[in-house]
Amino acid sequence: MPSAGTAVAGALLWGLAMAASAFLNLYYWEMPGRIRFVVLLYALGGGLAFPVGLTLARLVSRGRHWETTLAAAFVCLLGATLAFTGGLFALQYRSYYAEWHAPALTLTWAFEFVFTILTALYQFVVLGIRLYFPLGFAALAVTSIWFARQRR
């Protein structure tokens, strides 16, 4: 398990890096009011993902070579960041469309719930992942190298 200081500091830095990546991609294309929510979503997703990704990377790379540790950090941080940010996006998407859905815990509601979440995740994959390039990808590479060097 990572230390509490590493997890908190890393979560703050990782969240800031993901927010900066989203901000830089949206700055010239969107209005400032619309950017705030997306940047906050990416910051929160990154902040929540870092401790989980770091813990998974440590478990996967335990006792392995430097290259394996680097790859584990890369894949685990990437997967956790996409999962948490996509999950937060899907929750927000669902809360927006819940107004027009059937009453809770009915069969119709269950179908609407599942397909709304799947649609949100699809939309995140198609439109949201591009906001991680190039700054988020560079941060991922630097963080993975830091993790691999720390484990040696």
C-alpha cells in the first residue's frame, strides 16, 4: 500500500494534471462557464484514480523487473483514470436524464438506467478521451517512470 502522504500528494498532483489537460484542450473551443464543470470532473476523476491506480500497480509489479513495473504503472494509472472519470461522467449524465425516466425500480427504469450509463460511457470514450492528449499522456509517462524508478 502506498503511504498516506504519497497517496494524497499524488492524488492532488494527478488531479491537477488531468484538469490542466482538459482545460488546455477546451480553452479555445468552449465558453468559460462550460469548461469549469468538465475541468472539475477531470480533476476529481484523476484525484480519485491515483491512489487506486498506484495500489494496483504495486500489486501487479511486486518483485518484477523495471520494465514490468513501468508497464504496470502505465496501464493501472491509465485504466483507473479512465474508469473513475468515465464513471463520474456517466453518473452526471444519468442524473441529467433521470427527470425523463420511468419511476425507480421498475423494469422500464432498469432498461433506461443501463442504456443511459452505456451511452454515457460510449460518449466519454468517443469525446472525452481526446482531452487527455497531449498533456495527460505526458503526465502518465512521467508518473510511470517515477513509479518504476521508485520501486528499484
